[in-house]
Amino acid sequence: MKFTALKRIANWLDFSKPKKLTQEVSFKTIPAICAFSSVLSLSIVGLTASNIQDIAVAQQKQNLSNVTLRVAKYKGGWDLLLKLAKQDNFPYKVEFKEFTAGNLIVQAINANAIDVGSGSEIPPIFGIQSNAAVKLIASNRGPTVGQTLLVPKNSKARTVADLKGKKVGYVRATTAHYFLIKMLEEVGLSFKDINAVALTIPDGLSAFRRGDLDAWATYGYAIQQAKKDGARELKSAKNILSGNFLIFASPKAIADQNQKAAIGDFLCRLKKAQSWREANSKNLETWSQAYAQAIGVDLQLVLDDAKEGLQQRRSQIRPVSKEAIASQQRVADTFAKTGVIPSKVNVTPLWDGTFTNAINQCK
């Protein structure tokens, strides 16, 4: 029996107010009412909280054609993966907007220009300082091979210690900022011992290619582009970073029932798309070829990195957890200790478990 029918019967059987025996409710209709009452009782017993939630979601999906989800993506990112995995037949409208860093995505969400995006654990920590309106709704646990400290091909530097007094580029409020701090700490140095220059990914790549930087802490497709020019990896951040890349959402979007349903559906599609990508070597090669073309680098570089990443761990979208919150808190404490942020912050209020069921029940 459908939920709406049950609701009508329940209203009909509301005995909170006395009813007169009229033509509508006569002695003849009492047996019918009793029969309906029995059906209703059995139906209500069968409806669990999960069933009711599923019914509510189903009702919301009827309205999703009028929903527009504004999604932040990186070059060759979510939009490409969803298309290749045939998960882009959305029952709502999706507007993808390209960004180069997670800190810019946090700013866009705070400005109500984006509904959903992703980045490392770090950008939201800086958002706390400015009371940014952003929530962390899931973690995308994955490999950390695409995070590294590069030097030019003719650099004489062989260890991080060799960068003392040198000009080192990094991306502020991102993983590059964090792992550079950690790399310097390992050799007894700090940001004060280098000439640290905060640059965006495009500006950093240009400066690195011109020879204006002695080293560059960066991530993502820029690594392959720099290596194509002969750049050398001085040190990988593979064993420094947690691998938790978070999914951000606008509190306003979460509060809207239809947008919330769309976000839950979108997360499930991402989860399925990642499973497709890593299901077999053929799919991985198909994705690598499309990604290499999208970012303009050699296929073999992308494929080698993808295979190396799989050897470390598979990508997996996970709901909010104590472990993910604790991991981000450790990063925040490091920034507070080194003076990157003015004081210690509590990251727990950033997290929102609204989509736990949507992620767990996605198959």
C-alpha cells in the first residue's frame, strides 16, 4: 500500500474527535472501516524508519528535474569519470565549474556559488578562521602518490635539507602547504629557513618552467606537466598525507530537501564510477587515456601513476567517521603549532553526517 494511501486512511480513522453516524460513516461502513484499520495496522508494523526514509527519498526524486546542482571539479575530474562510467544520466541538472585548488572551492561554497566540491583536509581548516559556510559530508579515501616536491631537471638538490635558503613554491591552504611543513621538519628546518612563495597551480607551473623556483610543492595534473619538461621528484608526500580527500557541501544545499536528495544521488554515482574505474585494467586504461588527453600529458605518465596509486590503495567514498575527523584535527593542530593559523581550532563542527545512509546503502 502506498504511503499516500495510508495517510488518507489514517486521517479517515482519526478518532480524536467524535463522529456522528451519517451516510458517510454508517453502520454499514463500519465493517469496511475495521477492515481498513486491520490493513493499516499491518502496514504500519511493516514500515520501519528505513522504509519511511526510502519512501521520502522516492517522493523527493519526483521533483529532482527542477533541481540544479552546482558542482566544483578539477580538470579531467568528476565530470570525465562519471561520463566514462556511464553515471552521468542525472535526474537533475548538473553545472560543473572548474577550479584549480580546494581552497578556492571552499571560498566558492561560502559565497554560495557552488553546492558541492572536494579537496584535501586542509582548506576547510582555514575556513574556520573566517567562519566559512561549508560542511564536510564525506571522505574520499584514496592514494597519495599525486603529491610531491619537485625540482628542475638540472637542480643539484638531492635532499630537502639542500633547499635551505632556496626559493620554494607551494599552494597555500592545501596539501602542498602541509606536506612541505612536514618535509622541512624531518630535516630540522621550518618555513623560516626557506624563501617560501605561495602560488596558485597555474602560476606555480609557469614560475617553475621559467626557472624562477628552486623547488615546487604541488599536486595533481601539474606534476605530470612539470615532469614532461624534465622535472625531478625530490621527495614524495605519499607517506606523509592521510589520503583523506574530503567532499564539501553548502549548508544551504543540505537544508533544501530536493538538493539534499540530489547530493545523495550524486555521491552514489561517484562511488559507482570509482568502482568502475578500478574494476579492471581495461577500465583503468580507458580512464587514463581520456584523462591524459584532458590535461595534455603523455598517456604512459598518467597510467603509471594510476597503477602506482592502486598498489597503495583503492579509492573509496566513506561517510563521516571519528577516524576522518581525528585525521583532520591532527593536520589542524600542526598548522596551529607552526603558526600557520593563529590558534588551535576544533574541526568537529565542520562535519555533517546527513549522507551516511546514502553512502552506505549505495550499491
